[in-house]
Amino acid sequence: MSTDEKLKNKILDEMIKQALENHVNKINKQYPTNQELSTRYTFSAPFEKKDAKTI
């Protein structure tokens, strides 16, 4: 493989890598993370205390 071909392949690899990173970043911005979801759908501390008193 010539130096030119190696350079072309390296540039293409870098472009593909960049495109994939951009795509992943778009997806990450669009959807909430697992941590955000878990905090969104867990009970708050005051609710748990009230619930414990009524039992």
C-alpha cells in the first residue's frame, strides 16, 4: 500500500469516526440518560417519610 493510500484511508477513518461521534451526540441530546430517568421516576424523600408514617 502506498503512502497516498495510507493517508487517504487514515483521512476516511477520521471522517467516519467524526460522523459517528456527531450522530451519537445528536442522539444523546435527544433522549434523557438512564440517570435522568431514574431520578425522574423515583419517589422523593418527603413522600417516602409520609408513606412510612401511615403504615
